[in-house]
Amino acid sequence: MDQRSEISEFLRTRRARTTPGQAGLPDDGRVRRVPGLRRDEVARLANMSTEYYTRLEQGRAGNPSPEVLDGLSEALRLDASEREHLKDLFGRRPARRAPAVAQRVRPGLQLTLQSLDNVPAFILGRRTDVLAVNRLGRAVITDFESRPAASRNMARFVLLEPAARERVVDWEAAARDIVAILRFESGRYPGDRQLADLIEELQTGSPDFADWWGDHQVLLRTNGVKRYQHPVVGALEFHYESFTMPGDPDQTLCVYNVEPGSATAEALRLLDSWTSTETRSAR
């Protein structure tokens, strides 16, 4: 990944999406040849010279201070994920290297997952690799554990498998989120060869991936709503929470919570009974 190009495209796309009105700037009457803010407007909002901002956007400004990045984040109205990504791109965090060895779930975290037997839950590693998933997680999303270890990946499932389009409600929004998560990781681990291979595979296999990748959207997953259409129990709606583990930020516990007394709670109870019966029959 060319770091200069990544910086340039990220800042350019953020500048293009921000209108003068959103930034609180008056209409100066000048004709705009490009959407969004001009470089001199971003510079003024960030309290820096136009020349310096131009160097920043071209990736030629060296190592800007935290104060400069904070000013730039405010000027471009960056959200929390984008602010983190900007710091990664400019090297304001300790360099991280993704180990070549396969990730393994921490034993204590595996026990935590096993204790969550009433709701779907799973553990994501780097590159959206699915490191472990409980029984209801397999039933609601897909049975990752029946696949070879190298194929257990959420991005591959969502973007490349036709079954995901049938199972995931509002598939496009979910797929865009996955791309944004991978874009965030690419800034945090610019030298990760396995991540680069995954991105190349998705560009080849998904007709939508390249366009979404070029949008430079980034996402650090925290919480939200997920909806599925299950072939046995029908519509399901979950409020998910993501927990990054202290001491190991590359393992995330994702829990799909259910509103008590809801239609999803009843459907999940039926699904729990159905999968328990199947598990006993298979023994």
C-alpha cells in the first residue's frame, strides 16, 4: 500500500464530501469546479497555511503534530473511526506488525464465548477472521466451524457467498461496513501481506468491492443493529455490541443481544430448540 496515495485519497475524499454550509462557511460567490471544500478553505478552518495543507494532502508533510491532526479532523468533520484512521495514516501510533502465525482465541475468551448460550456470539480476529463462534451464531449467520480454518472469514462470507445476500437483510449496507472495516485495518497494518491478499481476492471476486474500496470509508465497529432472514424462523433483529479485549486489541467479542419479549426472542428460542435437537441427533 502506497502510504502517500492513501493519505492523499483519504483527505481528498473527506474534503469533497464536506460542503461549505456544513463547515459553517458563507457563500463567497465563486464557481466551484469540484464538490466540497477547496484546499484553502480546509486550511483556514484548520488554522494552517494553504501551502502546508497542500503538502499534507499530498503526503509530503512528514510527521504532523497531534494538534495539527486534531485541527484537520475538526475542519473535515471526521467521525471517531476516521480520526483514528487519520492518525494511523500519519504514523501517530506505534507501528504494528501482524504476526505471520495464525491467531488463536485466548482460553479465557473462549470460556466467555461458551457461557453465552442464549444469544448468537462470535470472536473476530484480524482481517475479520472468525476465530470462534457459538452454536446460535452458527445457526443465525453460517456454520463457520464446518469450514477449513483458512476460509473462516466474515468479509469472504458477506461479499463472496450468494447465501449471504439471502440471509443478511440490507446486504449492501452490511457489505459496505465490512469494506470500511478492512480499509480501517489497512491503515493500521499497512504491511500485512495476508490482508493485502484478502483485499486482492475480494477485488477479483466481488463486482462491488473496488468501487466501495475507492470511497475510503472507514469503520471501527462498536455497536449497532443487525437483521437477518432465517430460512427456518424468519425475521431476526439484534442489537450487537463489540468488545475489544484488554491486552489484545486484535480479538473482538461480538454479541448479538435480543430485546426481551420481542418476536426475535421467541424466534431465537425456537431456533435454540431446533439446533439443540439437531446436535443431539448428530451424536
